[in-house]
Amino acid sequence: MNDLAPLVQDAEADFAAAALPAELEDAKARYLGKSGRITEQLKALGALAPDEKKARGAQINAAKQQVEALLNARRAALAQAELDAQLKAEALDVTLPGRRRGTGGLHPITRARMRIEEIFGSMGFDVADGPEIETDWYSFTALNNPENHPARSMQDTFYVDLKDADGGWLNLRPHTSPMQVRYARAHAARHAGAATMPDIRVIVPGRTYRVDSDATHSPMFHQVEGLWIGENVSFKDLKSLYLNFVQAYFETTDVELRFRPSYFPFTEPSAEIDVRFGSGPLEGRWLEISGSGQVHPQVVRNMGLDPERYIGFAFGSGIDRLAMLRYGISDLRLFFEGDLRFLAQFV
């Protein structure tokens, strides 16, 4: 009988030479396939005598099991080699420095708004918030700006395709002044019947909307309006209050204010407030930062108050403009473009 040991050795050598799974399957066919060497040995059993057939069959089955064991071992080795190569290709270099998650921070407009609220809060002012979609009456008529009045073009805004209960078109508020009227009416209602009413002192910061867009204007911008009404409030109080605010906001006493006559339908007399710094990059230049004036008697009436008894002033400042001056920004649009290279400066 043929010795089967060389056959097993040949199979081992052929399996070891296979570098790819497909090559290993080709080698398997040469030994265990339909025409393989082990299969040919099994086919030859039919020509042997019964006694020889039994002994020879046992030898062939033993050789077949050895070949199958060698085949499975080589398959496992090739699979492990493929896995090792894949892991090596996808491995992380743990010697590299880690990538830290960036630290976030408040937007410069938010920082400016919080600073404004803190300063006026320290001077006894409440901070109020109101609806950004407002009625025509609160946005214009209550502020002595009736329908078809030419002054409405000064606050040209966006309208919503809905009307309020009185038939007026709803709009995106062009200023935060509507909340001054809402706050004053609520304040007057709370103290109705009292012999005296505490002064109304409130600021209203928030988003506002106008049809305007360039380097210094945006269709959506941020404004803070202030209101102080009482029985003995004068324009002198406005000058003192706003000077204290500017000095605190810019952290300097080297600053001047100038009040220029102007026109606003909701105040009379009215004035623009300009600021001039005595040092720094804006030294010597007059810069407009706010509108102001004594609250118009009709607006006082619309607040539910008697203009013969109550008097006061209002002012409106652009938070974006104040932020631009504080941080030295020349283009308003940078605040709203979301460029992390710009915003990271304020973290």
C-alpha cells in the first residue's frame, strides 16, 4: 500500500504556501476536492479485498482528518493575519496629543446686554421683556404715531399676515418702546387708587426688526429702551443717568456727552445723545449712541397716567452699536455671520 505520510506533508506545505484565502481553497481542492488526492484514495478502496479495505480505509480517514486539521489551522491563521492588518491600518496613535473640545462662551451681544442690565439694575431700574410680534397700537399709535403718519417711515418694519382684535396688522416690533407702554399701564393698574405711585423706572432690552441692512445696520438688531416717569423727573435726571451709564459701561470717566435737538413722535422735546472719548482709538470723535427725550403727553395718557401730574423721559440705544464701540468692531454684520474665528476672541 502507498504510504500516506508524504501526502499529508505535501498538503501541509501547499497550505502553508497559500498567502490568500482563495489560494488556500485551491490547495484544498487538490486534496479534498472531487478529484483530490484523498478522494482518489477513497475511490481506490473498491478494488481491495474486504479485509484490506477496512484497514486501508482507517488509514485514509486518519490522513483525511490530518489534512482537514491542517486546512482549518491555515484558515484561522490567514483570518487572524487579515484582522491584524486591519487593526494596524485603523489603529490610533496614542502618542499624539489629544484633541480637546473647544470652550464655548457668551456672544458679544449677549455680553453687552448683560452688562447693560447689570448697570441699570444697580441704579434701581427693572428689566422688562415683551412680545416680538406686536400690535399696531402698541408699536405705533400708543407712541403718538397714528396710522398714515409720515414718521412711521422712520421705523419701517416687517408685517405679519395676521390682524389683531382691532383690525390692525401685527408686526415685528421696530423698537422695544411698546413694552414701555405695557409696563407703565401694568404699573399704573397695580397702584390704582393709591395716594402716590412709585416712579416707573424700567429698561427693555431685546431683538427688534426694521427693513435696513448695511455695515452699520441689520434687519434684526438689538435695542435697549429706558423709561423713568414720576411726579418730579426732569431732563437733568436723564443727563445724569446716561452719563453714569456711559462711564460704567466703557469703564472710563474720560468721556463727554452731547445732546442735539432731534425729532421723535413719542418725545417732546427730543434729543440725540452723542459721546466723545478723550483717549483711545475713537479719541475726539463725536459718535451718536442714543435717542432720547421727555415723554410726549399723549404717550403718558396712553400709559394710563395724567400728563399734568406725571412727567419723565425715555431713551433708546442700540446694543449692537454699544458693543461695536466697546469691542472696536467696525462692521455690524460680523456679529451675525457665525464665524468662529471672530467669535473666539470673546471667549
